[in-house]
Amino acid sequence: MKLAIMQPYFFPYIGYFRLLQTVDKFVFYDDVNFIKGGWINRNRLLLGGKVGYFTVPLSEASSFVKINSIKIKSDIPWEARILAQISASYSKAPYYTSVRDLVEKVVFSHDGYISTLAKKSVLAVADYLSISKVVEISSELYGNQNLRGTARVLDICRQEAASVYVNLPGGRNLYSQADFSREGMDLLFLDGPMREYSQAGTEFHSGLSIIDVLMFNSPEEVVGMLEPRGY
């Protein structure tokens, strides 16, 4: 059984969904420390023809606080701001209406916590793409918050009886094949470039939020981009 464990990101880049598509079970790692400057509450789009950020403002976020305990600021109309950014930059994109509606439903359906919002964004896109996977939430299931780093990931893999742990390329700096081999598991990384597609401008910008990909490609085309090109 192939397993992936990832922090919940807000409308992450397409590689996140390639990971989701590849595995049999996906775990939202929501009770680890927040990553400042990461992708939990922000991502990038082409805004006014240039790469820029859209961000969910947070209250008292720091690298010493667990993701699932961080609240979204309630005194800033960030939902309308993000939708305005999208409308101003993507209104002529071929799939604008359906994708904007998707984003609107997500940003107005949270419970005040960034972890919930980020998870909803991933699951809403998965549903839009007809990707059906078994999904778990680390804070609700494994009871191993006393463990850290690789030890905790390995424990989750053991509890799930995973035979293969799959991660994105950035995980090469975090995990060792030897650690997983000792547990009788394989460690795989999703490699290979993402397929380019026509964006609003002439120059292609990779690694943007999945929102950008959805704006210019049908669900079927996006699913075709998710096929791994190597491990």
C-alpha cells in the first residue's frame, strides 16, 4: 500500500495533487509545527501578468505553534480580496467561471482555522478532478504526538501497514531510504517535470497554485498531467 503524509496546503501546486493521485491513502499532517514562509496559508498566481502571492491572514502564527491550532484573522475581508485578485487576472481564462466558483465555495466554508481551510481546498480540487482517495488526519487518529520527524512518519506508516512511502522531491532532504528499508518499506520520490500548458502570457511560469492550472485546462487534461513520469 502506497502512503503519503503531507501538511495541508492552501490550493497547492500541481505536484501536491500528483502525490495524492499516486498513493492509495493520504494523511493530512496537521498537528506538526507551522512553517513560516511556507505554503500552508498562501500560494502564487499570475496577478496582472506577474507572479504574485494570494494569502490567508493568520492570527499569532509561528513556527512554535501546531498548524491545526492556528486561527484565521477574522477582521480582514481576505475572502473577497482573493476572489477579486482571481477575477482581475483570470476572467478571460477558458475555465474561469467553474474554477472561481470552486474557490468561492472553499473560502466561505471554513471554521476559522487554517488547517481546515487548507484541507478543504485540497479536497475540493480532488473532487473537481474526480480523484477519490482514502484520506486521514494525523491529529485525529495515530496518537503518536510524542514522536518527531522521521520516527513519527515511520510510526504512521507502520500503523497503516504501508509498504511504500511516497514523497515529493523536496523530501530527499528529510528522509533516508535506509530508515524505511529497516522497516521493510520502500521510499519513493515523485520526479519528472510537470507538463507545460498555455497560460495568460507568453512565458510559462511553473509551480503556481493549482488554481492557475485549472483555469487553463479541463479536468481531464489536468488528470493527465498528474501521471508520474518516474520515481
